[in-house]
Amino acid sequence: MKFSNMEKKRLIIYALIAFAVPYLMGILMWYGNSKGIDLSVFVNAQMLYPAAGVMLGALIVCRGDELIPKRFFVFYIVLAVAAAVLSIASIVMPSDMLWMGGVQILLVLGSILGWMFMLTEKKEKREAYGLRAKHAKSSVFCVALFIGLYLLRTVIAYAAGGELGTMGDIFSSATTWITIAVLPINFFLVFIAFFGEEYGWRYYLQPMLQKRFGLRGGVIILGIVWGLWHLPVNFFYYSPGTGLQSAAGQQITCITLGIFFAYAYMKTQNIWVPVILHYLNNNLVPVITADYSMDVLQNNEVTWGSLLPALLLNGIIFGVFLAAKEFRKKEENLNYESEC
């Protein structure tokens, strides 16, 4: 099924914001990396761009639609612009603590105000643009299933490395359980960034690609696209010394994890489920590694030899969901956003 002219216009706007902006920022990241400047502000800001692209496209192409939650959309776009400005400022006037603290404050305030702007929009507007929570039972099931699979993957990884004892030490620590206990609270204070990705990937782009390439093909392509979106982060933040290996590993993660996220979204039609899953995926890393430093995700070394085990493990645990009944539905029954 081909895209209509209006859908093409929205896709172009989306691509310019969600992809062109991060890649242009990647030039500044390259420069900052060469000067030893902390790039955490860029990484946090980049998470906001996909949703901003969706919203700007709706505001421009669908400007006559009275169901657009305009106040929330405009607020979000302003927030994304503010984060981009902080990113640039962190290069022009380097100060790791100042700008990193600034973007954290921005995300917390953005999350608090985001809830206010979103929840005060009319129910019909939130429903029309996929912002309402729904299907509570299946949503809880998907979140619980993800946590179980995430822990299973962790156990297998530690066992394969002969380090099950280390995992036992981690989960016998009070710090671990305190960190886990505050995760639900922290979600409400930083949700805006994870919403930024998932509203762009799962709510908007996934159904569009599935409409064009089929339920399974669309999700695989989305995983590849999602992985490519990370390239500036892979080369200049996650693994500056092994960027190519990091990018290859990112493809494995985004394709396999994207399959499960897609399954969860198709099963629930609740965008808040993949938002929560994305939040958990990122914020459980310090727990399972027992590394609570601010730089746990940056300056890592990725080897080619680690990629095959990652592919097998993630493929088996998450990739098998391509066989789920949600991927066997007919494309014409797919719930994707209307033109306007």
C-alpha cells in the first residue's frame, strides 16, 4: 500500500526533524568528542526529536484538524528546541556540570509540565493522537513479560560468563533494591525523553512502515532505521574507540528489541507500554551492572566477538515474537494514524 500525498508530506517533515537534526548535531558531537567535551546533553536532547517531528508534521500538514492537542504539541516542540540549544551551548561554552545539570532540570520540568499540558487536553484529542492509556490487563502483562525476559537474558549472560555469583551479589545489595523501588517514581519525572522516542518510532513510524512493507517487514525495517538513528551516539558517545562495532551491535539491539516493543504496542495499542519498556530497558542497566556512575553508557569498548552471542541471545529471547499472532493479522486491520 502506497503513501498518500499528505502522508508523504508528514514523513518528510518527520525525517527532517527526527534524522536530519541528529545527524547535523553529530558534526558538533564529532568536534566535542575530539576536544574531550562531555556529550551527554546531545544524547538526552536527541531522544526528543522523533516525537517533535511527528508533532510538527501534524501541526503543519493537518493544521485544520480540530482534534490536534495543540497546546501539548507546541509545548513539546519548544522543549525539544530548548534541549537542542543546550546541546549547542555545551560545545560553544564547555562546562560539563552546568549543561548536564541544565538538561536534567529541563527534562524533569518538561516531564512535569508535559503531564499537565497533556492531561488537560480534551479526552477526544488525546484519543485521536494516541495519547490515552488503554487495555490495562494486556499492558500490565506486556510490562511484566518484558521484565521477566530482561532478567532471563541477564541470568543467561552472567551464567555464560561464569559470573552468576556476581549477579547474586548485585541482588543482595540494598542499593540495588532501593534503585528498583524508585524506578516507578523516576519514570514520572523523566518520561518525556522516552516518550519522545516511542511516540516517533512505535506510534507513528511503525504503523506507517507496516502499512507499506507488511507487519513483519515494517518492523524489521523500523529496527534498522532506529539503529541508524543512533549512529552519532555510537561513534561519539557510546563507543568512540569502537564505533563501527557499536553501530553493528546497535542494529542487533534495535531490531530484536524493536520486535518485542512492536509486539507490545500491537497487542495493547497503548503507546505508554513501549514508553515504559524503553524506560526500563535503559534504567535497569545500572542495576544489572552495579555501575551507578553517570557515565555507565559512554566510552565502552565493543568487540566483534561479542556481537554473535548478543545476536543469538537477543534473537532467541525477543526475536521469536515475530511468530506471535499479532504479526499474523491482515494489514488492512492495522491501526495506523489517519491522514489528518
